[in-house]
Amino acid sequence: MKNSLKKLNSFGVESFCNEIYIIKSYENYLQIKQNLKEKKIIILGGGTNILFKTQNLDYTILKVDIEGIEIIEDYDENIIVSVGAGVNWDDFVSWCVKNNYGGVENLTLIPGNVGSAPIQNIGAYGSEIKDVIYSCEGFYLESSEHKIFNKNECEFEYRSSIFKQKLKNKFLISKVNFRLSKKNHRINTSYKALSDKLIEKGIKDPSISDISTLVKEIRESKLPNYNQLGNAGSFFKNPVLKKKNFEKITNKYSSMPFYKMSENEYKLPAAWLIEKCGFKDICENQVGVYKNQSLVIINKGGATGSDIYNFSQKIKQEVKNKFDILLEEEVNII
Ligand SMILES: Cc1cc2nc3c(=O)[nH]c(=O)nc-3n(C[C@H](O)[C@H](O)[C@H](O)COP(=O)(O)OP(=O)(O)OC[C@H]3O[C@@H](n4cnc5c(N)ncnc54)[C@H](O)[C@@H]3O)c2cc1C
């Protein structure tokens, strides 16, 4: 019997897979492993960064539902906390803020689960999860071998890691271990929208709770609720250009915003490129770009995975034609 994935992806597209197994522990995986022989596997968390392009997927889904938050080391200045991959990311952030553990407050309200957060090194408002990750642990699906990846071994990059590259759907993260501050928190207000908000509210010496509250406020005003308007956040990554290519483009488009990452690397806002190609607040076949953030592709209701995919490729082609920049998808397309 085919299993519907409609409620398991934030685009809300209808798609069917062969089987779904809920993984609650490593032992649980060992019990079902014999049923997985020769099968193509997709590991799934909250389904908020995935697009099921085809309706009938010849895949078996492993939905990760490993619970638990446990402090495993407690020092004067910081703690190491071990969190089950199935814990909701924002519930974990709330737990940290409530207990005054610092480091994840800028990542408030990012949808999805803790186990998926290292996959693309989630980031927002000037922070990335790699800044607080101590290690990621889990097991290889094929051999069942358990492994702990220390932070360096995770090969974190902008919206990427070893788990999104060569270990994609091969290694299941079961727990993520974080190092969080207990005092002398390093409050990060480097992101302009956040520092503007602090000025607006007259907050001079923000606590981690203030940061979390303000990030929540900004996100709610800018991003669509995927329960009402299907989406997966930013569809594309912001492109990073070498200095020579960057200068070629700015000579032509002097008003283009950018962020200098290093002497030779410049990040451009993909949303700006998309808008300049005429896609601001555009809709086709129930698929569109979100009015407040052109990097977010939305399902206005009833769109299929292929409608969304085709629309995204049209955007990609227009950006390539106009700017000679090839956008890379941030969303995982199956
Ligand atoms: C409204 C909205 C806003 C967003 N804002 C941001 C943002 O600000 N910053 C940001 O970085 N992202 C953002 N995202 C994207 C998304 O929230 C994150 O990428 C999140 O980490 C995805 O979690 P998930 O559990 O839903 O992952 P899923 O979509 O279920 O999976 C994502 C990928 O991870 C793999 N995977 C999942 N769990 C595991 C596991 N345990 N082991 C191994 N592989 C696994 C899957 O196979 C898939 O390739 C946003 C999404 C939405 C809908």
C-alpha cells in the first residue's frame, strides 16, 4: 500500500512512498533493518527543507523520532547537552532560553528537528549552528556502525555539511551534542534587522531571552506560516562570488547589495537577483514567490511537487540569463 507524504512536508504537496518506518532509537533501527535490504532510503525529520518533486516515490522513508534532552557535562562557564534528533528545534531553543543557556537564541523559530539542523548548518540572524555544535552522533545505515563526528569532521560550510554531501541518506544522526554558555553569554547583534529592532525597542544590554523574543517577532513578520502557505523557507542559497566575478557584476549593477565574506569572496542576496528578474510577488499554477521575501517559493494550495520544481527552475534560468549566476538549491529535492 502507498503511504501519503502530504502531512510530512511543509510544501504540503501530495506524494506517495512505499513504506514509512518511525525510528525511535538505534535498537529500533536494528529491529527493522532486515526489511530495508535493497531498498532506496530517505531519512526524514520535520520535512521543512524537502521537496517531493514526483508523486510516486520508489523510496522507503525513515522518519526520525528520537527524543530526549540531557546535560552530559556541567562546568562553571558552560554545559554540554545531548539532544535527540527527533526533538523539535524550536522546543530545544525555548528550553535553552528558559534555562539561560546561551548560543542558539538567534536561531529561534527555525522549523524542523534537532537532528536535521546540522545537515545544512542552519543559520539565521548572524549565527550558524556550527558555532555551538560539540559533536554529532549516529550510525551508518548500511553497516549499522555507530560514529561520533567531532565538529571538524562535520565539514560545516554555508548551508552544508558532510551529512548533506557524501553521507546524504547514508548516515542517520541520532543525537546532536551542543556546548552552550551558562554565563558571560556572547550576545550576537551583528545582523542589521536585529540591531535595528533593539534600537527601536530601546534595549541597550539585551539578554538571550530578549534576542530570542525579537528574532521571533522579526521572523513572524517576514516569513509565511507553512501550515497556511506551503513553503520550505529559502529555496536557493545566496550565491558566493569570487572578487573578479563580483566586480564584473557590480560594474553593471552598482545598486546591488552584498556582504563581503573575505578579501576574495562576496555573498549576494539571491532574493535581490530574483526580484530584478521580475519575479517579485509573481504566481503561476498556484506557485509563487512570497510577497515579503522573494527567496521563499510558496504553494498557494493544490500545487504539485513538479509545479513547484518547474517554477524554481524558471527562476534559476532567468537569473542565469540576466546575471550569469547559477543559483544552487538549498531545499533537498527528491
Ligand atoms: C518557514 C521556514 C523558514 C526557514 N528558515 C530557515 C532559516 O532561517 N535558516 C535555515 O538554515 N533553514 C531554514 N529553513 C529550512 C529548515 O527549517 C531547516 O533546514 C531545518 O533544519 C530542516 O529540518 P527538518 O527536520 O524539517 O528536515 P527535513 O526537511 O526533514 O530534512 C532535511 C534534510 O536532512 C536530512 N535529514 C533529516 N533528518 C536527518 C537525520 N536525523 N539524519 C540524517 N539526515 C537527516 C533529510 O534526508 C533531508 O535531506 C526554514 C524552513 C521554513 C519552512
